[in-house]
Amino acid sequence: MGSRRVGILAIQGDVDAHAQALLRVGAAPVPVLAEKDLGEIDALVLPGGESTTIAKGLDRLGLYGPLRAFADSGRPVLGTCAGAILLAKESENHPVRTLELIDVVARRNAYGTQVDSFAAEADAPEAGDGPEALSLAPLRCIFIRAPRLTALGPDVEVLLRVDREPVLVRQGNVFACTFHPELGEDARVHGLVAGAAAIA
Ligand code: GLN
């Protein structure tokens, strides 16, 4: 069987670093800039960057509907940082138009303007966290002007927490991650959507 082809929305942000992480879990990265690109891929990553800019790009390229249809097809979607904001049902603090694919509210830049960036170890999983939680912790998480995820709906599972707050959540095939899993060597978060065994 060939490698799984994983699209990376290439409007803006950390596209190259995601491509490297996907290669580390044995997937084939594919840039996505048009609806036709979605037909070629098995899973999709929405990178971090600036959600206002990415949202404008989604609008300009007519991708809101096609991305929703892609997720509805059941193929895995991972949004990281700005990408997580775009997956949320709603965003707060300079709201952007979101794809409404996961039942959480994303509060942009929720860690404040002074401490824009930090790294932290994920907590051990708590009772009730999703089954993947065990395979992911411990994990060092890098946050860059990160959002916080609040108002988690009943179908949202927590896969990782930092300081007990959810930083990686899942609703079915849609994963939202507030940190940057593409930075560093550990590609286990990408392994979740690439369907490959973790190798890093
Ligand atoms: N602060 C950015 C936003 O609100 C997200 C930052 C990131 O993706 N690293 O869109």
C-alpha cells in the first residue's frame, strides 16, 4: 500500500514544517489551495499562522464549503493553532469566520500579549480523556500566541491537557490542537491523522 497522502492548507503559515512532520510518519504531504486538491488526499492539516489571513484566503478561494464537505466525508482533519481556531464552531476575541467543524469555542490569543510564546509538558491524561491520550503524553508542547478552547460540547474528547486545560481535542475525525506539533522532532500528533504508526 502506498503512503497516505495528507493535504496541508497552503494559504499561509507553517506549511513546510508540517510537510516535514508528515514525512516523519511516513505520509506524503500535498499542498492544498483549491477544491480539486481535496480529491487527491486522505487527510488534511490546517496549519497555524494568522487565522484572519487564512480566513480571508478561504473566502477568496471559495474553500469554506469544500473543506466542510471534506470533513463530512469522514477523512481526518487536524487544525493546529490558527487552524484549530478555524475548525471551531465559534471564535472569540477578534472573531473570524470559522468552518464550524468541532463543538468548541476558540478564544484567540488567550494567553495574552506579554507571554506570546512558551513550551510546556502535557499533563498525564485524566479519567475520561480519550483513548489516544495515553499514547501521546508525555509530550512537549510549543505555544505561539495560542488560543484557548472552551465550552467543549458533549461529543468532544480531550486527548492532551496542559495545566489541566484542553490543548488537543477530537470530535470524530476532526482534531483541534492549540500548540504547534510540527515544531520539534515528535510527530505523534501528525501520526493521528496520517494513520501511520508513530516513529518519532
Ligand atoms: N494568534 C493567531 C490567531 O489568532 C494564532 C497563532 C498561531 O497559529 N501560532 O490566528
